[in-house]
Amino acid sequence: MVISLFYPNFKFDINSFFILDRHKQQYLHQQYLLNNEKIEIAAIEQQLANIEQQQQQLKQLTQQLNTLIQTANHNKRQLYLLQQIPHILPTGSWLVALSSQIDNLVIKANSHNYHEILQFMRQLTEQKIVTQIQLQTIQLTSQNIQKTTLNAKWLFSEEQYDKK
């Protein structure tokens, strides 16, 4: 035997060969399973990365939706006010400008009579469109027209805007 020349104490028998071969096969099978598990782990990690990316996109879309909802609600309030103004603005008065940001409203109106401005402020309050109405400025022009600026806060009852 050739092996006995290099390893004199080594005894070779066929059973040892099969045992070594079986261990080698088991080792290769374990390596195969380990590689498959590594592939599965990589796939799961990729799925987790995709889920995290989708969660981030969902968060951004939710924020955009909330912004759009706030804008739509703000627009509803403005539209409702504009629809009500012809009914609550006294005959001798007219709207010059309307500006709005979040919950603040600035109304500029002209009138021939100061009492009409007071009546308009009362009507706004009674309509429950705005609250905390304040007369910011009033100026009398040479044509005897009262230029008025009012500040107010929006009321946030969306139901009243939806039903009209």
C-alpha cells in the first residue's frame, strides 16, 4: 500500500473510507444548507429594506394628504365666507380685499356709514364664521368713504361648511 509508506502507523480499511466519505457528504450538505440560509437571510434583509422604504413613502404621502386636507378645509372656509358676504354685507358697503392664513383672516371693506361696518361685524359674529373680530383701522377718504380693515380668527367647525 502506498499510504502505509508515508504513514506507517496508518491502517487503511474500507470502513474508514466510507466513514470519511459520509462525513464529507454531511459537511458538504451542511455547507449547502448554510449557503441557502445565507441566501434566505439576504432576501429577508432586502424585503425589510423594501418595507422600510415603503413605510417612509407612506409617511411622506400621509403628510402630503394631511397638508391637502388642511388646504381643502381652509378653502372651504374661504368659499363659505365668500358665499355669505352678499347676505351679511350691508347695502352701502363693499368688500375690497380678503386675505387668509391658517386661522387668521383680514377683511378690507369700504362703506359710506360707520354703523354699516358695525352691522357687518355683528353679522359675521352671528354667522359663526369667524371669532375675535377686531377693527384694525378705519380711515375716512375725501369722498366720505370709510376704509376699514378687520382682523378675525376662523372658527374651525368643518361640519357647518360641509352642510351649506
